[in-house]
Amino acid sequence: EVQLVESGGGLVQPGRSMKLSCAASGFTFSSFPMAWVRQAPTKGLEWVATISTSGGSTYYRDSVKGRFTISRDNAKSTLYLQMNSLRSEDTATYYCTRERSTTPYWYFDFWGPGTMVTVSS
Amino acid sequence: DIQMTQTPSSMPASLGERVTISCRASQGISNYLNWYQQKPDGTIKPLIYYTSNLQSGVPSRFSGSGSGTDYSLTISSLEPEDFAMYYCQQYDSSPLTFGSGTKLEIK
């Protein structure tokens, strides 16, 4: 059974840093691109970042470029999101997702339960 | 960025009813369109990928269609577990973008 479990969320002050983790199990982690998707309170879903299977390629939405870093440790089957210079608008539930990408298909086929990040003084 | 407009934003409906949710892209997206369901506890799962392909394990009462800029998700006969939020998502170009969601409520 595929499982994705996020951790590391909580309350953080504006301008500070936080690192999220996602422990994956039930599948060959190194074979799938992975992504983070977030959802601000009472808002819709927003893609944040994607990482390739090897970690050699990463992609970000403009609003987090230069502040967030997505990474992975295939030996530990773990995905990370390092978030620096946090802003109030980064407040959201962050979901770890597995990407299914076989042309022409590309979608998030498994999602974790999410971890809440609150940026506030 | 490609804007995805979902309508309606909320929809009261009855058990057994047939419902359709619409999603319009700000430009053509070549059928690169997925649908997701989010339950009240936050759990999210894919329903339809590449416009009309049913995700494994999803009941056949769900179906998707569309082309160009206009897409739709249809539930042929509502079951109690279908009352949830639904989101469309395009992957024609980066950044991947989602619709603002449709809340399916019990009438």
C-alpha cells in the first residue's frame, strides 16, 4: 500500500525557516517524480515544486523560487521541502504527492494527509 | 499562467442525481486536464486523468470529457460519499494550475 506521511509543520515567525519531510513507503520511491502541493486555509490547491526521480531536476512556482528547495533522499525514501524567508502567504497545509508521468498522462496519483505550516509573529 | 475557472463554486444536489461540474481554461490545454476529489477530512485523490481516463479504483459513475478550453466532470448518480470538493488541474504548461474548486453539498 502506498503511503506518504508528512512531518515538520508548525508555527514559525515571518522570515524564519522550516523544513518539511515526507516519508514514503509501499512503492519504489526512486522510480517516481515527487511534488509538494499546498492549500491555504479555505483556499484551493496550489502546486509548489517538483523533483525528478534522481533529484537532478527541480521545478518551482515563481512565488517560492529562491526561497524554497525541494530535495529527496532515495536511500531513505524521503522527500523534503526546505522553506526559507517564510512569509504570511506561505501559511497553508502542505501535501506531499507522487507524480505519475507517462506521456500524455501527468497527474498526482497519491497524496499524503498534509502538514500545516503557519507563518505568524 | 493558465487560469482554470470552475463552475459552479457550490452545488446542492440530491442522492441519485446526475451532476456535472465545468472547468474552463484561459487558453487551450490539449486535453491535459485532471480531476481530483477532496473529502472534508482533507484527503485528496485523483478521479480522472487526461480528460477522460478513470483512475484505478474510482467508481464508473464518474466520467470526464472535454476538449480545447472546456472540460467537465459528471457523476451519473450521486452516492453519499460523493459529497466533497472537486478540483480540476491543467498540465499543459508550467506552472501547473488548479481550478478554485466546486463544493458538492447535500440538498
